[in-house]
Amino acid sequence: MKRSAGAVGGVGGELKKRKVIKKLSTETPDDELGEMENKSADKSSKRNRIRYYQKFKLERAMRKQARREKRKKERVELGEAAAPKLVPKTIDNMREGDDTFVQSSDEEVAADEADDEYYEYYNADVEPLILITTGTSPCPRTRSFIPDLLSLFPNSQYFPRQAYTVKQITQYAVNRGFTDVMIVGDSGGGQKQRPYSLIVTHLPQGPSHWYRISSVVLHDEIKGAAERSEHYPQLILKGFGTRLGKRIRRQLDSMFPQVKDDKGRGVATFHNHRDFIFVRVHRYLYEDMENVKIQEIGPRFTLRLRSLQAGLFDPQFGEYEWFRKKKEMDRSRRRFHL
């Protein structure tokens, strides 16, 4: 009778297994061998593996807490002679070096900003006037987002897009003395349509910024939101450190009047963190001379720069100063551009 290959393999595997067991039984003490068998039996099921992993995490956390308490006790006992505090490793403090990072006393950057497209606003010669429009068929959520943008940016007006092209709207804005054009685009997806892109073009000669917009929360969706006000908000621009970041900072700053207005107690914050610009609007609430609280007004959204063009917005023939290339620029999580 002929045996199949599977049967031969099975017999050979069984013989090999017996040899291993015999070797373990001769070389390993009975106590250790029994403990190994119990562990293998205990970890055979998924439930037991989860239990062992949870126990491992708990023991690791307890060891970490013990080390932390030991260092704290040493700092109390030794005082200044104690070892310095450990600095946790984060993506921010492990950021890769950037040659375009600007120091506060950079004369070259200061000379460039003294003669760029926005210098007139810092001399209070021109007051910003913004025209806001949408795509040809804006979704309901984009329509609801427009009043929030009008309340955020002072001296802004809404112009229905209808069937006009971007060039026609831009020329219309130039002829009527607008300083910026803002176009809010939609995403696809039928019922899930939402504001997706934000194009900001400085007039009359550019530059043009194209942002990806996400995480939009409207004023009416914020619980306990403060009432809107017509006062000019104070402006906080944080986290823009490179040459490109300084250029974005100038563009955002030029869209607000360079006039202090403390009566409204409003604050508009543009905080760049890992190339994401978080936009928040709050109002100060003074309970007394020492206690100050803030109340959110809205809207709340996030911007990420996709491209920067030197002139007016032209996706086909425009001259790009900077363009985000995901495959080349987003390889490292510790590399940022703003």
C-alpha cells in the first residue's frame, strides 16, 4: 500500500515533535518544563493573550510611575544639585532643520517686507476691502458658511457667483477698488458636500493663495457662542517661522484693518501648528480686574496651504512660488514648511 506525501510528512513531523519533547524533557528541569507548558496553554486563546497584554501594560505603567516618583523625591532632597528634568520627545521639538527659518533680526527679510505687495497696509495708506463669493452652485453648508466669513473679516461683501468666471469676478473687484477676492469652493459627495477650498487673491497684481479648508464649525453650531459684533477684532498670528510662513502671515494680517479697537473685546487667532492653520474667534469677558474668561464666537475651521502663485489666480498658466507635492514633501512627519 502506497502512502501519500501528506501522510509521510505527517509521520515525519510527528517523529520530529517527539524528538524535541524528549530533548526538552532531558535538558530542562521538570518545574521549568511545566511552567512552559502552562504558559503555552494559557496563551493559546485570544482572551488569555489580551489578559496578558493588559497585565504587561499595567506593570509597565507602574514602573514608569515609580521612576517618576523617585526623580521627584530626588529633586526635593537634592534641590539644584538634582538631575535636570527630562524633556519628552515630540514631533515639534524633533522638527527637522529648515534653511528658510527666519530669525527675528533678519535684515534681508525686513527689506523684502518693506517693499512687498502688502507694505501699504502697514503704513495705514489702504484699508482692506474684501469680496467674498462661492462656486457656481454652492451647497447649503457653504451658503451657511458665508455669513460667518462676513462677520470674521471686516469690510467684506458677498457677491453671488452665478455664471461668472474667476477672471470676470477678479476684474469686477479690481474696477471697484476691492483689495482681495475670496472664493469658497465645495467638495463632491452629494449630500456630504461641504466647504473644501479657499482661494484668496490679493488685488490688483496678486499673490494668490489656495488653501484646503476642513473642520468647519459654524457660529450657530457652537454651544453658548457669544453674539457677533461689528467691532474690529484684535489679531493673533502664531507659529509662522519660515520665509513662506512669514509671507502667509503678511497675507492674513493685511485682510484686517491696522486699527486698534478694544471696545468689542474680540480676538481672531490664526495659529499655525504643523502646517495646519487653526482659526478661532473669541471674546474676552472681564469678571473683575484679576479674572478674565473667553467666550467663543465662531466660526471655527482649519486651513492648509496647497499652493502660492505670484500673480492673479490662474490654475493653468499661473506662475507658482510654492506648491505642495505630497510624495516629496510629506515623506517625513517631522518636516514642516510654515
